Amino acid sequence: MPQRRKLGFIGVMRTNPSRDIADLLEIMRRLRAPDGGCPWDREQTFATIAPYTIEEAYEVAGAIEDEDWGHLKDELGDLLFQVVFHARMAEERGLFDFGDVVDAIVSKMIARHPHVFADTETPDSAAAQTRAWEEMKRVERAGKHASLLDDVPHALPALTRAEKLQKRAGSVGFDWESATKVVEKIAEEAGEIAEAQAQGSGLEKLEEEIGDLLFAVTNLARHLKVDPEKALRAANAKFVRRFRAIEVGLAKAGKSPADATLDEMEALWQAAKKSA
């Protein structure tokens, strides 16, 4: 068992290295302490910390995408710290504490996995388990929300939230019958954009029509079982890779994109497409 030692700069007992969540909770308590704490940490609220929580979750996803496992460890720690931060602020207000957070997720996991923790039939596939999971969540929501869509978080990225709203509506049969029908809807929405532009519509109308198109494209991805967020990230990465190829090609000719013509950049773009 690791020897415990007292760290004078934080005044907590910890293992070296520490694997005790109590140490992290104590660090958070000290950071928020009115007397001797960190001024920045003391000033934070749920609202001001929430953007950092979202950012840390994306950094976890980025480390996984890059298969940077050492970085993933660090990013998971940063994300855990966000949970501890929110739990500490809640405890200060008498709402709940970190133990309540742990208890809630433990209770939820046990309740949603009766085939593991109780004597019930085990689903014969991951797909069957997913259906059972969704049904349990549906029953839970029924007692808490007036609308089926009420608990789809507003703070989600718009693309992700669109997919979740569509899945939720589709769970009760409000859905297109096939991907082909969604493709037809996409063509319709694209036509409405062109029509609005031809009529000289203002920005607000164009924004509405483009939103409808993006919503329809997200629906198509869902019908084809494609993760739209992942697909768009891949498209972003591909664009960056090909544009960098343009920059490299122009640099060899002593030019920059600002100095080049569109035809020159298009030729390099097409070459990049063939190579990658």
C-alpha cells in the first residue's frame, strides 16, 4: 500500500501518486474556500463553468480520435475535475454533493442493467439491449416531462441536438419511412433556398431555409446510420488536409493563397483529391 504523506501546499493527506478521489474533492474545497482559496475559482458559477465542461468533453473526444492514449488520461482527469467543480458548487448551495452524484449514477446503472445485477433474461444482442435501454429511459421521462422532447439538452451542438430530437420523435413513429424520402426532402429544401435567394429574401429567411436543409441532411445521416457529427468532423479534416496541400504546392512556386488565382488553387485542390 502506498505511503501517505502530507502536502503542505494544499494541506491534504494523499497517496503518492494519489488514487483517492477524496484528495481531489479536498483540493476543490480548498480552491473554493472563502478564506485562502483561489479568487478565480471562488467567482465561478454553474453557468460560467458549463462551457469549460463542454470543452473538456470535446478534448476527450479529440484525444480518442487521435488515439493519443497518454493525452486521453490527462483529458479524462480534466473532465473529472469539471464534475467535482459542479458538485462542490452544488454542495455549497445545499443542493447535493459528490456522493449524491455517485449514488445517482450507481443506482441508474443498476436499474438499467437488470440482466447483470438482477435475475432477469439477458438481451441476446447489443441492439436488443439498446432497445431495452431506450424503453426504460422512455418510462423514466414519462413521469418527469410534459413533452417527449423536453429533456433533449439545449446546450448540445446543434447538429447533435437535431439528431437526438429526430430520434426521439422517431421512437413514437413520427419519422420518414425511408432514406429516399429524406433525399427528396433535401432537394425540396435546397430548392427553397434558391427560391428565397432569387426573391431577394433577407438574412433571417435564408437562415431559416438553410437551417431546414441542415436538419434534413442530419435526418438522412440518421436514416443511413451515419453519425453526422463524426461525418462532419471527417469532412473538416479532409478539407484541412487538402487546403494544406494547396498551400504547400503554392509555396513551391513561391506563392501564398493570397497571391494565387482561383484556377491555380482549384488545380492543386484537384491534385490533392487524387492523392488523398
